[in-house]
Amino acid sequence: MAKKTKYLSVREIQNAYEIVISSKEVHAELEDELDSVMHMLFFQTRSHIQMDLSNLPYLPLTLLTKLLNMARDLRLKKRVLVLNGLTLASHHYLKRFGLTKLVFPSEAILRESHRDPKG
């Protein structure tokens, strides 16, 4: 699945889908598009999600909170959300509240969560 939207590009990579945000700023249309794509991937696939935020110079707390909620939901389904290109401020926020493992999982978690079900 390679999907091109107005502010995002989505492509399938090994064991995951990668979402790249091409917009240079966060606005309502971007958030709506991101919500739509994230929910589609959550409900229609069994893959991990990797998101590249490096084009955004600033990540609002509201968007970061949405991403953390999605990461928690994915974790319940034995999947992960990996955030690449976080701003330094967002990274410090995640470290301060002990949330880095939620969006920066270890390789062992990635391997464990992508095993084929037994039985």
C-alpha cells in the first residue's frame, strides 16, 4: 500500500507502515488527515507504524498526546508506534514522564510483537 495524501505519504516497509509528514506546520487539516490514516492502519492492518516527524519544526502537545494515545492502543494489540525525527523538546518531554519506551521500543519488543501466532 503506497498512499499519497495531501500532507502525508504512506508506504509499506519491512514489518510496518511508514508515515512521512510532508507539511512544515501542524494545522487542523493535517491533524484530520493523520487521524484518518492512523485509524485506517490501526483497524485494517496488523502491522507496526513508523512515523517520520522530521519536517515539523514544532510538535504541539495536543498532537503528541494523540500520538501517545495511538501508541498505547497499538501496544494493546501487540504492535508499536515508532516516532522518528521528534523535536528535542518533545523528546525531553517523553523522557521526563517515562514515555520513551512507548514510542521508541527495543528491538526485542519489535521481534516479540511481530511473531506468528501459535496454534
